[in-house]
Amino acid sequence: MATTTHVFRVEGMHCGSCALLIDDALEDLPGVQSTQTTVKQRRSTVELDPSQSTPEDVIRAIEELGYQASPMS
């Protein structure tokens, strides 16, 4: 299984609990191998199997929690 790593800008986080909430939600997505969200950097780094989930799925999962997410170049 080949994985890809994607980095997303996440706006609206206020504390470490926000980051944990996002990581927990992303870990529930099919194919997500790892996720690390940091409040200070306002980013989430996600390693996923592109045959099971897409970057758009990640953005949707973050936004369903009430945060704003966009891919970083």
C-alpha cells in the first residue's frame, strides 16, 4: 500500500484539545495511516492511502468539526 502525505492549513483552533479532536476524527477516515495536528503552526499533516481517502475527504472531515481547512503548497 503506497501512502501520500498531505499538509493542510487549519484555522479556528484555540487549544490542544482542538488538535486532538481533529486527529481523532481524521484517524477514523479509511486509509489514514497517521495524522499530526498542531495549534501553534495551524496545520495538520496527514499520511493516507489515496485509494481509500482523498485530500478532499480530509478537508470535509475537518470542516464538519467546525474548523476551516485548505491544502498547503
